[in-house]
Amino acid sequence: MDRRLFLQFPLVAAAMIKGIEIQPPDRSEKGFKVPSGADRFLKELDIMGGQFDCLVSAKDTGGDLCIYNTFREERGGPAFHLHHYQDEWFFVIKGEFIVRVGDELLNLKPGDSAFGPRKVPHAFAKISEEPAQMLVLFQPAGTMEDFFLQMSKLGSSIPKDQEKTLKDLWRQHGMEIVGPPLKI
């Protein structure tokens, strides 16, 4: 190929691409309200010692994010795990939690938040005696809603030996269990 043509090709290709309009994924075109204590789709999910209410769905955002409000009764939480494709953000509304992100252990009280980047192992555990509440956001949403639906079918208590018994379910949803739950 002529060297001048070879050097001009990226410029021509870039000019052509600028004219192509990229369509964003389908997403809601209307705002909505989720009443206090309710789920976006009026489905309560009892999972691992708490109730999970979807506040913003992947269906609302074209898969960009989903947000859950979790009300926790039982102390404890999920196994130490990582998400291959999602970042996870935690915001405590009431009660007290510990969150481990990588090697760092964080104590969270109402108003505190923590960020778990994708591919970095993390876990949380409710440590307060009284009921607790925490918002959990996943970005992008991935298949987290289906994961929580499948988890709710396993019962409301925190499963024993979850790092062994739930490994396949987590893997099917782009996550990997890398250790046991946090000790409280």
C-alpha cells in the first residue's frame, strides 16, 4: 500500500465515524416515584438476613445502573467476593456496618459510604444489634437483579458455607467468591 494512503486512512475513517450516530440502549423516558419502604416493582426480596427493595432498575437505565435499599435484621453479610463487570457503592442510612475493600476494613455509620471498584474483592457485614438500612448501587447493572431474585429463592437467612454452596450462582452473574464472609 502507498505510504501516503496508509497515513491518510485513519483520518478518513475518523471523519466517517463522526457522522455515525450511536444509539443508546433502551431506557425509561419517564420519571417515577418509589414510595418509602416499597420496591420499584412491588416485589419484596428476602435475602441473606435482609429485605432488598429495588429502587432503580436496569430496565430504567438501559443497564447503566441499579440501586437497592436493603433493610438488615441479621448480623453478617455476603462472602468476600468481586464483581468482574460492576462497581458497587454502599451508603448507610441506619445501623452500623463494616465493609472490606481489598485489604482495607472500613467502619460505616449513618451517612457514611464506601466504594468497591470492579475486580477488587469486597464484602460487608451488619455489625449493630438494632435493625440497619443501607443503599447499594451497582454500575453497570449487569444481571444483579436476576442474581437477587435467584438468591431470594434460597431462603431469607444467611446461608452457611456460602463460599462453597453459592459459588456457581455467583459465577453465573459475573461475580467470584474469593473468601468467607467477614467475621463479626
